[in-house]
Amino acid sequence: MEETEIKIIEEVEEVGIKTKKEKDLDSWIPKTDLGRKIKNNEVIDIGFVLENGLRILEPEIVDALVPNLEQALIEVGQSKGKFGGGKRSIWRQTQKKTKEGNKPKFASVVVVGNKNEFVGIGKGKAKETVPAREKAIRAAKLNMIKIRSGCGSWECNCKEGHSIPFKVTGKSGSIIVSLMPAPKGTGLKIEKECGKMLELAGIKDVYSKSFGHTKTKLNMIYACFNALRKLAEIKGR
Ligand SMILES: [Zn+2]
């Protein structure tokens, strides 16, 4: 009995309390024309922005238009294991030798998406891990695309958006990644980090093939993003 009473009070309190994100948007002073239009509710659709090739120069634009954006950290680094075998890490660490000694730097790669055709990727670098991640999130929001999902699988042929409409291929460094339509229930038959990206884009079923040194996760994930780019619809370009 007591428990339910407490719960009700919490619910009442939550009404009227703005989330941090909402507060941030209230205090946002747009610096670009597009930003001002969004703040004034003249532009309310992220699809309109991306389909018309309008450049997003402020991450708040994405915060305002895509409220249900999710993010995933990509394992791009390798922390040295005690016995040589490296463990995958979300931080990619580099050392810079200076007179004062070794100065480590951290790089982070983040994928953002709304699980419904909007997806972006960004990289951030800083002396510490948290600012590196924040930079990466910011960069990912400025680097969003709208893809076209579909079902190009002849085995399935359902016309729903659970897969992709046709085969696409992307390249980064020496790595080539091909994504192919797959029937419902296949799942994401792809390397784990690329799978995170496809999931955030809202794609549930895909076959894939990759060539090159696929252990280089950074190129792998960028090759995957470049493949997804081929599904992006841009008018007037
Ligand atoms: Zn289908």
C-alpha cells in the first residue's frame, strides 16, 4: 500500500518538470538560419531538412527535431591485455611523446539514430574520455542522413521497411562492406559494431559481405555508413 502512494507522488512531481534536454533547447540561441527557423517552429520535420540537403551546423537542431534519438558507442580501440590478447574498447588511445612525457589522447566513435531511418556517425578526440565522447555525439548529430528502408528480398517481398530496398556497397580505407536485403526474421548478419549502426537506423534484417582487413573497426564502421549513404534520398543534388 505504501509503495503505491509513493509512486503516485513521484508521478505528480514529474509533470511540469522539464527534462535536461528540454531545458537546453529553451536556452538555445540558434546561430544559423535553419536553427532560427526551427526554434520558431517554422521547420518541424528533420526529413525536410535532410531530404533537401540543408546543412545541420548546430546539434540542437537534431535535439529539437528528433526527440527520441538513441546512441551507441562503437568499439574502435583495443586495450592491451595482460597476456598480449587485446580486449575491445570504446576508446582508441594514442600516445604523443613530448618533453614532459607521454601524453595520452582518447578517440571515441558514436552512432546516433532514431531506429526509424535517421542515422549519423561522429568521431571525437580529447585528452580525456568523457569530452571525447561528447565531441563524438555532437559530430554524429551534425552528420546525420535519412536512409530509405524497404524489402528488396525476393524471398520475402513484403514491401515493409524491415530491411533495405536493394544491395548497397561502401568503402573506407581498404575495407569494402556490402549490405544485401534479407527476408523477415533473418536478423543482422553482419559484424557486431556495424549491427549497432543498422539497428539505430531501424533496419532489422540484412545479409552482408566484407572484404579487407576487417579487424580495423574504424574503417569497418565507416564503410558500413558509406553503404547506408547510398540509401539516402537527397533532392536537388
Ligand atoms: Zn520483407
